[in-house]
Amino acid sequence: MTEELVFYTNQMSRRRIVRWMLEEVGVPYRTEILDFGTSMKSPEYLALNPMGTVPTLRHGTTVITEGAAICAYLADAFPKARLAPAPEDPLRGPYYRWLFFAAGPLEAATVNKAFGFEVPAERRSMAGFGTLPEVLAILEGVLATREFIVGTTFSAADVYVGSHIAWGMMTGTIDKRPVFATYAKRLGARPAAMRAREIDDALMPKTSRPTPPQSRA
């Protein structure tokens, strides 16, 4: 597929997930940086994404929104990158399961915690995720038994799950459990992940960039 890839984003957002996925795919793409409340709400951009949010990916005439959907799309659009099990592979089901577990229960539970929302016990079945401790226990149990979320092979599901875990530990919505820290460190050391961070960090306003630790020498 040779159509142009255009990535619409803002560097000060969790939409860095898609940048990482694009770097894993390893094909040329163009980045359009949008500002919250201005260019994100412009008529031109709303024609692509009526929600006026990021990320959005345009591949030729195809437009995809939502981080998990973009990761799944890119894995299928560029199979040479081997970022998803083949359709006939028995791991295809677990791949979808954990990719969208992060997009559904994990994100909902962590966002609730970030905003201080507590689902009443009698209504937990309506929330779809139960409780954050339950969600994290499930993830911890899975990652304690394998190198990647779908076994021994890195996939787009790891990009999405790993990004949420790393972000959650940084913001305090996810406990810094040893299993999570080991998993996030393993993924963060991937060349594509490091390239993606370097690109987005370079785009950050200078006042927003992290200050390097001072030497104690």
C-alpha cells in the first residue's frame, strides 16, 4: 500500500501511542501537529474527525480514529512488519482480546480513578470493568506468565497495552507492580519506542521538556 500516511496528533498527549506504532511499522509518514481548542476544532479537521480529538490517521482516502483502532489497522495494512498474528493463527483471538481489553476495561477503570470516581458496589456489573483492582489483577496474572501480552511475540497489542501501563504508572493510576515495571521497561527499550519518544520529545515546547537529572559528580 503506497498511499500517503498522515498522522494528526498533539505531542503533549497519550496519542504518542500511535507514533510508536508507526515507528514499529517502519514506513514513511507525515505528522500534522494540532493545537487543542483551535486547529483540532477547525472545519477542515472536523471533516476528518468530528470529535475534534487526536489521534487521527489518514491513509490515502481512508481515515481512522481511536488509538486501538489505528494500531489494529496499521498492523493489518502493513503485514510485513509482523505486528499481528495472521488471521488463521490461533493467537489472533487473544491478540484482539488484549488489545481491546486495554482500550475498554483498563482505560475506563484508570480514567475513573484519575477523576476520583468510585462505582457503587451494587452497580459494578453495569460499569463493564468491575473494579480497577480486578482489572489490574487480570493483567498482572497474564504478564507474569509471558514475555509479551500474546505470548512470545511482540505485537500491536503490546504497543497499546504497554503504553497504558507505562502511562498509568507515571500518573499514578496504575500501581508500580514489579511485573508491570519489567514489562514496560522491556517494551520501552525497543528501538522503535525510543525513536518515537525522541521525535515527540523534540516537538515538545522547551518549557515542557523534562529537565535532565543533575550530576552528583
